[in-house]
Amino acid sequence: MSRQDEIRELARVALSTGRVDYFIGWREAYNPSEVVPAFVDEPDSVDQLVWNDLCAHNLTTFLKRKMNDRPNAKVGICVKGCDSRTLVALMQENLVDRERLYVVGVPCDGLVDRRKLEKEFSDEIIDITTSNGTVSVTTHQGLTRDFPKADYLLAACGWCRYKNAVYADDVAGPPAEEADRHAKPVWTDVEAFEALSDGERDAMLEEIFATCIRCFACINVCPVCYCWDQCVNRSRRPELVSQKVDAKGNLVFQMVHMLHVAGRCPSCGACDRACPVEIPLSLLHRKMNKEIYDMFEFEPGAKLDEMPVFQCFKIEDAFGD
Amino acid sequence: MTIKYLAQDQLAAFLAHLAERARVVAPISEDGVVLFRNWEPGRQVDLEVLLAKQAPKEFMFPQTEEYLKFSYRMDTPVVDESAPPAGASDDGQVEAALPHEVIEVQAENAAPAQIIFGLRPCDARGFVQMDQVFGGYGGFYFDPLYNAKREATTLLAVTCRDPRSTCFCTAIGGCPAGHEGVDALFTQVDGGFTVEPLTEKGEAATDFAALRDASEGEAAEAAEVKVQATTRVDVPFEIDGVRDNLKANFEGTSWQDLCLRCISCGTCTYVCPSCYCFSVNDSLVETKGERYRVWDNCFNPTYTLETSGHNPREKKVNRFRNRFSHKFWYYQDKYDSLLCSGCGRCIMHCPTRIDIREVLRVMGAPAGVPEAAGAASNSAELPATDGKEA
Amino acid sequence: MRIGVFVCHCGTNIAATVDVADVAQRALSLKDVVHAENIMYTCAEPGQAAIQTAIREKKLDRVVVAACSPHMHEVTFRRCVESGGLNPYLFEMANIREHCSWIHTDIPVATDKAWDIVRMAVAKARQLEPLYANEVEVNKDVLVIGGGVAGIQAALDMADAGLMVTIVEKETTIGGVMAKLDKTFPTIDCSACILTPRMVDCAQHENIELMAYSEIDKVTGYVGNFTVDIRKKASKVDWTKCIGCEICVQKCPSKAPDSFNVGLAPTKAIYIPFPQAVPKRAAIQTEYCRWFTQGKCRVCERVCPAGAIDYEQQDEIVQKQFGAIVVATGLDTFPWEERYHEYGSGKIPDVISGIQYERMLNASGPFGGHVRRLSNGEEPRTVVFIQCVGSRDESVGRPYCSSVCCMYTAKQSLLTKDHCGMDTEVFVFYIDIRATGKGYEEFIKRVQTEFGVKYIRGRVSKLYEENGKVMVRGSDTLLGQQVEIAADLVVLASGITAVEGAAELAQKLNISYDEFGFFKEGHPKLRPVETNTAGIFLAGACQAPKDIPATVAQASGTASKVIGLLAKDKLKTSPMIAVVDQNRCVSCWKCIEVCPFSAPERQQTRSGEEKSHVIETVCQGCGVCVATCPVNCISLKGFPTDALLDQIEELLLA
Amino acid sequence: MAETAASKARGAAPTSVAAPGSGTPAARAGAPQVDRPVKIIGIVCNWCSYAGADTAGVGRFKQPANVRLLRVPCTGRIDPLFVLKAFEKGADGVLISGCHPGDCHYSEGNYYARRKFELLERMLHYLGIPKERFKWTWVSASEGQRWQQVVTDFVAGVEKLGPREGRAL
């Protein structure tokens, strides 16, 4: 049975047995090149659920407080390895009710970066299919081109060491083959930026963040960011972040987000993907996680029994002079 | 007016000519991302990508825009010596003798001439729709900042030769070659553009030696391009009755299902050519301050937050319903215009691909239509093709 | 808003380097500032009057005083504006003395800095709001840590005033260092004769509970309401049964080092430090006890008439509530053996420390008060005293004067003549003679003239053994010549150091201590017995080296402070605490996780939601929760985020 | 990565406050080098470092006059965002100082703080703020001389770099 069928079957059972009131998975949007979160509440509509190389959405986002208006519903949810770490991060803080949760782990071998493909065409993409390592893309005007999947993976998949969920009640199909998830992580992307001079980094960040439009997609889509209407980025009093939209303010704006999810953000990449102006936020959260790993050998959301590192301390911490 | 012709290889020269008298803005591709940016000689205009990521809205209505600067001065009044000394008894006298704040205000509203080239008719139409609210339609507020820029701006639109699957301008009275708000319409034909000046601004902008009168053949080709494009635009819903049906479906349960995957960010409104909401801020340090406005949007949870702490649109679904009802119902009632030009940017850029067409299909249809059920509304647009394996 | 700014000259302390008139003048250009003046001494009566007049006449609603450190006079000025009719928390202080005039010399530079400091203070003042103190019930019991003369004196004074006092002493008996001394200067009266009656008073006082052989494990709470975990160490003897008959000590077969006699002679594994011990109870040093080390013996169990021996006894934690704590942990003497290798590192038997000599002189000491050479048991004919060993000596990290050595050396040299005969040769090597107390200088003179003790001004560079003598090589800086003395006994006036574990205790109590481990008083002159932690007080040598008169005087001073504090039934708590804006709380409970005092709690709101709420009387106002709250919905009264940000912006204003 | 980041860089909307170019190294090279004393903000805990600075004052330990102190009850109360704000508003350096580990007046505040500051320091440097411009350390109430040393060294470090002009943060 394919993973997709496994997911549909687990969803069908969960819905028909009343284990969940609704089930969150993925489905195709207005065309087969777009996959969106699906909310299924009938056993007989589970067949809309899909599992393919475009299922990038981290569905944990939809467990955030105030995200859906059915606070007491029993929820089923699909999580990839990366998604599961954000879920565990929420669990570490008791911000989700495990009792009302049914988690289906979806082993994942890496997904396709649709944006990277968009850059290959001026025309609109209307269909994307993959079969054994080749991605076939069809445009609105009927042009079809093939690309090697390996070259068009999501950035997050590039640094992934958690192909299987770290927390799940059931798993859709056999686990994915995983290299040692406890191996020391690699940070080549961050190191490249670190290698620049102070001045270069500074100038580059200013240019990058000048394009931010403060739409809050990064923050609202972030699964571990839950303040909503109370986000200090919106606060006038105290005004930690100027409401003016300019490069400096935008960088502070983003640092507020980063420092608030520090120790809880596993770099799932949801913010990078959500940003309409394609700001590479991984520049910041990956760096943050690199340092957190260096400081505590801690990986956010990796273990249920751990505590986010900035909500606790060790007397023997050896920082500072 | 006569149709003119501009050869492709003359485009740069034409823009350079314009750039001498005004700032020229055009769709420019930077690392595969097309945005409206300052055009300077040597920069490539990108007309291949149909729609720039954002509408050119920000050039008429900047995301952050200053109203005025203000400053405080402490002014110590000259006390009349002859008068009896102010005793604590005489409050008024004590008041008068105290230093008082004097507030000084400077406001300036500079709007240098600018020409936007390469926007699409839907983008132009967005401005026309925005004009209603900023232009004081129906005796409402007339916004000097917006109108000064509007006045100083010429819109040189380019016909959409190959509409996207997400385009639906024709469904709401627009057209890939629409004239609304357009000062001059450029249409790509073999080897260049036909150019139709539609206003005096347009005339002035296109008054350039390299433009010659178009041949009949070129004119005919342009006409054909327009027809072709227009027929290719999808008509995903029936606009007639949408207003009334939204009203009827105001309490419809399907709003709940439709907004489930919405993350309540502001992307759709910030890329939209006609969304115009903003909030006003003061900032003051010591004696110097300024008042400015920044884009705001109805998905922002604090958008309707009242001082009391009460928020009439506290829930995501309320905010979600508002955006569509506003565009196709309230705005129409108040300003006698839709607030959507069918560009489809909100669909393309929504992090979860919320589809305005789907919303209108469901909520814009007469109440109680079977489609208006969560799961059903999902399957309603479920493509025939099955999912593919990873 | 109407802010008044008052810039203080502090005589020339500020005015010498800061153009105070200019600063006051400039202040008038600040938003909301309706009054500014410069005053010679703002804290003095005329200065305070000027502030109150301005409040009245200019209808001020905020007051900024630019003067010294708030640690100096914040309280003074809060009181001043309060009696001037303003809420005391509508006051802000700009520190332009300690932080400006005293550390800079260039007038324009210092003036500009003072101007910035004032601007920042005004920026903060704008954000201040009236605050009102809370009241908490006060627990009237007092904990005294340390049962030396300081603790005893303070405890008795407080107990006499009707307070319930608990003395926690780490040894098996109270008495401390003074109990080890033979005589006390300058009166040469017997130390025990003064102290032991007071010890007995403690034991018998109905308001005093003695907890000997106990230590402080944990301290939580705040002034008026401390909760303390006290560890009763296992003595392996049931003290409710023990009658202190000492039979066990006589019969015990295992020897053990005797800390009370500073190692002069051994004691037994089961021991009672000295005959007048209070409480007089036996304890087993298990590391030397045959039963505990080899699993056989149990002699004491057999001989004990009271059946008090309890080998199974374990440490016990007792939790008690107190309203105030007096720290009187006393002193240790400098471990000279470790640092003075030129004096033989303790390997020369006839080189001993002053405190050892006290035990030697003491009639109830191991030698029955007979002075003996440890090498051969003979009475010494030549005795040399060396002062400032572990005092006034940078090379061993002890730059300070221990303040008692000059006097106790003089006393000991006198007693030497007394015990060994006037013909005994006694030399004292000294740097300076410090005899500042009442009758001290006269005492020194007596020792030199009447008793013929020879004082040599100079340091001793080396001690070494040579045919049965201890050779003392030093210099006489007055005569400017080398001296070498063949001594039978050398007594080192080892100085005073903080007790072992002082830092750890300070950390448990959250009080500050200096680099030497002495506890820091609130202010050297204005708050000499208080600490910076409300409700915790100091007495005796734990604060700084002192002699007995000074210690007792301070202990009584401390007692009166505590009595004053606990005279009230309710205490005003600082209103500068954290408050949650529940409308903005997102119920993430991070505040609860991080609070060191468990002040935040979950609270049901009227809408039925659970939101965070800070318990006013528990919150200590550290603000950790404020910095942790992701939505900034916790405000720290007195230090609101708005104010801090405004101060930053004000300073950086281009 | 660097390339991608660079290629991401796009000029901002001309009319919006985010004036394009201001961030480009070229534009900065052209920026006039201002000559003014460096502005440093010191955020210090009330119980240790503020009092330590007092002790330095009482001891008349001379110091450079570039530091202005912001008094907070505890380093645990310092939101790292204050530091970002300070740099955003144009501080040339930020110095944070509190009680030595174990000596916190509130027993735990500085334990939380040091974790935050350590991360903050690493991030700040990454954002292009040279290490010399940010320091966090411990100075107790009795360490007047240490305070003098800390201030003197820090100011010297910042002065070597001079005032910060037109930076992203």
C-alpha cells in the first residue's frame, strides 16, 4: 500500500471510529502543481488526501491556539519529521493537548522546492509530477520539462536529519531510511554567510530586509509562534519594534520573531516558504540553531522530555567571563 | 485617437526619453523575482512574467508614508512684574506663570512626476477602484497624499497576451486589454507594440519621435491579440448576484470551512492592487515627533481591536469573511465599485493558496447551494487527476 | 505633565566638575519640565524644602533629583516628595555624582554627561505612575545564624524584648571563638567568666531555642516571612537523653583531632568540646569512630548511663518560619601554614598560632594553663611574637588589618610573663601598633614598661630550627639592623579571615559579600548592620574583623534594628513588582516556569479563561518574568518597559 | 548561501521609507565619516554593577565618559530586544553587567540572563555588529576597580571602531 493510501486509511479509521473530529492532511489545490492543507471531517472524503513531493506545508501550524475555532475538537494530523519537531516543541511547553491529538507520522525522503522550479519559467506552472527522481513540470501554455529532483529539493530537506517523525501515534508505511540523526549537524549554508566581513553581512541583511512587507506570513505560519494579536511586533506601547516598514525595523521585527522562538524553532522552513517576497529567513533561524547546538548540544523539538533551553538554566553553564 | 507603433528595439530609447522628465517605474526581474522598480537605462523590463509579485500600489500609496513632523517647545510666559505675585491661592495665575508646551507642525506633500510602464490593465483598474476611497467619492475624505501622487503619475499599461489560469478579470467586468485608469495601452505585436494613448497624460507620454502610426496590419494583429487573450481568461463564477448572495450567506457555516487553512496573514491584501487599508502612528522622542501611516490589513487581529479590549472580529473567520464581503459588498454599497480587479495575485501568493474564486463560488452563490459544505467545497474543486506518489 | 528638575551641587562634590547651573538651565528645554533649579545641598533641610515648595507652587506631578546615587538618598527623597504631597514613586534620581562628577575631571565633558543622565531620568519620570505599598503579616520569630558572642548578645537582647529567637550553631556548643580564649584585653578578665553565663542565659531563656550542631540548608521568602530549612546534623547521640556526663568520652578508645583545642592535643571520637559547653551534649565524629570505620566497638553504647547512643541517627531537616535573620557566623583565623613557608609551614613544632597559644594559656585547655614547648614539653625561656601574619600582607592576599592582633599579642606577651615568670624573654615583631580602643594604648605601654616586653619594629623574614631552638631572623627597621633571636617558642598573630563557606551562605541568603568573604553591609555609615536584602542583618566579625567590645556593641545595634522592624504587626512591601495585564496574557506560563519565587500563578478570569497572575506579596520585583513574557504583558512597576525604552531613545536622540 | 542571499537583495520601493541604496556598501563608502565621541549604553543590575559603579565613584576611579547607565533591578529583567533597539537607534556600543553567577540578589536572574546574552552576542556579531561593540559581564558591588577596568577596556574597544553610521542594525 502506498504512503498516500496508508494516510487515507489511517484517516478513514480515525474519523469513522470517532477517534478524531477532523483530520488534517494535504490535498491538491486549484491545479496539481499546488498542494494545500486539507481538513477532512467525513470518512468518505479522505480520498482527497494526497502524499507527494509538494506536501511541504507544516500542518502543526493549524494546532496553534486561535488558529481554528473548534478549541475542543479531537484532531488528527499528518507530520513529517521536520513538522513533528515543531509539534514536540509545542508539547514541551504544554501548548497542545496531547489527549485530543492523533498524530500520523509520514516518513519523508525530501520534497520539491516549487519556487525553485518557478524560476525556470516565465509562464505559470500548472502541473508537477515526480517519478523515480525526475520532476516533470508542465506550464499553462502546455510546455513540459523534466528536472532531476535532487537539484530541486527544498532547502530544509538539504539539512534534514529527521526523515521520520520524532513523535507519532501511527506511521504511514515503512520508515524512511535515515542517516544517524544524532550525528553532528552541518551548517555549511550558515558558515558561508559567516565567512563574509561584518560590513558585508550588515549591508546584505539591510538589502534583503528592505523588501519585507511585514505581512506576518512568517510569524503566523510559524508553528511555534503563538502570540497572535498580542505579538510585540504589533505593540505600540511598548514599541519594541517601530511600526515603520524599513530595513532596520524589518530586521528587528524578524529578530523579535527569532529570539522568541529560540530553543523551540527546529528550522522547519515554514517561514521561508511562506514569505511572499522570498526573504531567506533560514539565514537567521539556522544560525540561531547552530549557536544553540554549540551552546547546549540541544536540538529544538527533538525529545519530548526536554525543556526549551531558554526557560531553564544549569548552574554549571559556562558562558561569559 | 490614432493607434501608434513602437518597435521593440526602440523601447529602451522610449523609456530613456521618459526618464528625462519623470521617474520611470517598470517590472524588473531580480533573480527571477519580478517587482516594480526604478527603471534606469540598461535595466531590462520584464514583460514575459505576466504579473509582478506586487501590484504597483506602493508608488501611489507607499507602505510607510509620513503625514507631518511635529515638535514641542517649552514656552515660559513673561510674568507681569506689576501684577501681584502669584499665590498658590490663585490657580489661574499659577497656570499662566508656568512654562507651556508650544507645538510646531511641518507637513510637506511632495509628489514628483512618475510614469509606471508595464503594469497590466487590472493593476490600473486597481487604482481606479482605490480612487473612490481616497478621492472623496460620495463626500467622504479626500486624501491629499494619495491624490497628489495620482495626479503626478502616468500609467502606461501593457495588454495581457497570455493570461494565467488564476486570472479572472473578465468575470468582474475587466479585460486583459482594459482601458480603466490606463493613460496609454501598449499591446505586444510582432516586433514591437501598438500604442493607444487614451488620455492627455497618455498623449503627452507617448509623444516621442520613435513612435510612428501603426499600420493597419499591426492594428489588426493587436485587435486579434486582445480578442484571443480575452477569450482565454477563465470565468470561474457569475458576478451577478454575488453582492446579494454574500449578504444572504453572511451567517453561512461554509465561511468556517473555507477559512480553515487561512493563517490570517496580510499577504493577499499587500499584493492586492486595490486593498487600501492603513493605520496611523505617532512617534515622539523628547520634543521631536512625526505622524505617519503604514499599510494595515483586515487579517491583522488588532485591525478592529477596540480600546476597551473588545474585538468585533476577534476570530479568524470573522476577518476572513470581512475581506471578501468588503470587496464585493460593503465597498460597492459605499463607493459604488467593486474592490477587486481580478489579477489573481492573492491566489498565487497566499501561503496556503486560499482561492478567492472558490470563496465566491461558494459564498457568492445563492444560500443553501449544496457546495456550501466544508468537505464538499473541498471536493468541488478537487481535480480529476489523482495524487502522485513521492 | 509637570516635571521639576533639581540639580544638586553636593557642595563641591558635583559642582566642581559639573556646571550644575547650566544643566538646570538646559533642563528647562525638555518637554514637560516646568521647573528646574540647582541647589547647594538638595538632601539638606533647605534643599528638601525647596522641592516641596516647587511641588506646591508649580503643581509638579513628577520630581527628578540629579545628585548622588539612589543607593544613597533615593529613600530620603521619596520621603521628601511624599510629605510634599506627591506619591513617593513619582520620583526619579539621576546619579551625577558617583557616576559622573567623581569619575571625570574635564568640566565640559562631565557637564554633557550629567545632562544626558538628567535627560534619561526625565524620560523615565514621564513613564512613572503612582504606586502604593502592600502590607504583609509579619512573623515575629528571629533566626540567629551563629552562636558566638555576637549571636548570643543579639539573641539575648531580642529575646528580652519578647521576640522568639532560634540560634543555629554549626558546632555542638555555642560560644564560638570567644569560648576558646583565655583572657580578654585590655582588662585581662577571664573570657569564660564573661561568656559562659551568657551562654547559660541563652540555654535557659524561655524565648530562645538553641539548635546546636545544625546548619542552614535553604532560605526562601522575604522580609517578615522567611522559610528556612535547617539541617540538624546527626550527632549519633540522642540529645534528649544525653546528660553530658562525659563517661563515654573517657571510655572511648579512638582518638580524634580536637578542633576546639586547635590541634594542640587529641580528643576522642565521641567528644564534648569543653566542660562549660552549652548544650553539654556528646557527639560522635564518625570518621574516627571504631564502630563506624571498623564495625566493632560500641563501647560508648555500653557505658552510657542514659542509653543515649544512637548509631542509626541521620541528619534531619527542620523547616521553620522567621520574620528576620541575623547573620553572626563569626571568623576563622588565617591558615598560615599554607601560605607562610618561610615560617616553616607548620612543620616546626614550636611555632604556633595565637589561637593555639590561647588554648595553651587556658586553665581548662589541654595543658591546664601551663605554657609548654610542643617539641620537648619544657617551659620556654624565650618567646617571640610575630604580628601581622595573614594581615596587611598583599603577598598572601590579605591587605586588610585584622584589628585585634596588636592587642591580643600584647595580652599574650603579658600572660607569658605571668605564666613563665618575669625573667622570660619576650619579643614582639610588629609593623605598627594599632591600639585605638578605650584603654588600649595604656595597656600596650604597661606591657612594654611594667612587663618589659621588647617590641621590635620589623618583619621576620625566616624561622628555622637550629640545635633545639627556633631561630628568628628579622630586621629592626628602627635601628636599621638585622636581628636574630634563638627562641624556644614562636607565636604567630594569625589574622582574621571570613569563615569557611561564607560565600555559600551569602548565596543562600542572597546577600552580597566582598572578595575576602566578609558580608557587605547596606551602607558603611548609614546602614552598618543591615544588608541589601530586607530583613537580613549582620553582627560581629562576619561583616569585618572586630574585637569583642565592637562585636557586642554591633550585636546590640543589630538587635535593636530587628526589634524595631518586628515591632510592627504588618510590613509595607515594595510596590515595585510585576503585574500581569490579563487582557494581553497568552497563557503560555513561561513566567511561572522562570520565577525564582513562584510568584506567578494561574488564575481563572471572569471569562473562564486561565491567565497568569502575580501574587503581590511573593513577588520580589526582579523582572525575570517580564523579560521572558513573549508578549510583554507583564509590567514591572518602577521599571516599566516603556520607561527603559524611552531612556534608551532619549539618550540616543541624535 | 552567501550568493543566494546576495542575489536576494533587491532595491526597495523608491517612495517607501526603506530608501534603496542606503544599504549598499557603495553608498556607505560615500557616507561621511563623522567625528564625535562614541555613545555607549550600559544596562546594569541595581544590586551589583550599578552599586559597583558607585563604589568606583566613591573610590574616584577615573573612567572614560562615554558610558550612560540604565538601571534595572536584575540582568534577568533585560530583554535582549533592548540591545537590538539600542543598536537600531544608533548606539555605538552596549555593555551589560550584573551579579556574578551565584550572587544574584534574586538568586536565579543572571542564570537565565547569561543564556540569553550568550545567544544574543553570537547573533549580534552575525548581524554585522563587531564583537567589540557588545559586551556582557559580571561586576559585584564591591568591585569598583573591576568596573573601572571593564568600562575603560570596553570604551577603548569601541573607540577603535569609532561611531557607527548607517548600519542595518
